[in-house]
Amino acid sequence: MADKQLHHSGRNSRAHSLSALTDHASHAVGIKRSDLNPGDVIMLYTRNSVYTARFMEDGRFVVSGGWFDQHYDRAFVTSITGCTWGGKCINREFVGSCGMRVEFGNRVLTSVLQRVVCVPRVLMN
């Protein structure tokens, strides 16, 4: 399996109504939790930062970059709750979807994702 890369289309990612949110959700493309195998690494390029998250066997991630580098001197282990447009509505299926924000298990919410890259474990060796 080759690298999987997704880019933000540049369209306004903010949903202003429930119907717009529902329409965007039905067309959302991204890295799903079920796409990952232990050892896979996802690179999350947001408007403000870059995060690296390695998927572990227990379903959590070893995360570095962005907010985590500012608050910890080593990689941090946490979950990815899912992706959101910034409100309370969260898509738990996605761990990275362009135009959305990633919410980590410790409640850190990224800025809007511009690019998502998945590097399979087999390519990391």
C-alpha cells in the first residue's frame, strides 16, 4: 500500500447550517480509524502546525508536533476522538479529514486540516 495523501480543496470548510453540515459529512474524505494498522503513521498538516501520530495496537496514538511539542518534552500517548468542524458534532470514524479539525483524547483541538498523509508501517521499516 502506498502513501495516502489528501489535500484541502480550499473551499470554505465552515458549515453554517445542519443541512450544510450533513451534506459536507456525506462527502467527507479522510483517513478512517479502520484504514489504520498498528505502526502506521499519519501526518496531519493543519493551518498552524504539523502533527505526527503513530497508531498503536491498543488503538491509541503516539503524538508529537504542534501543541504537544509546546507542552511536553517527548511524544505523548493519547487517543484521537475524531474530526469536527469545530463544534460539538464529531465524526468518530475519521482520524484525519481535510477541512475538519482533529480532536485528541486530551481535548486538544487542532486548527483546520490542510493535508493528511498516511505512511503505512511497511514503508517505515
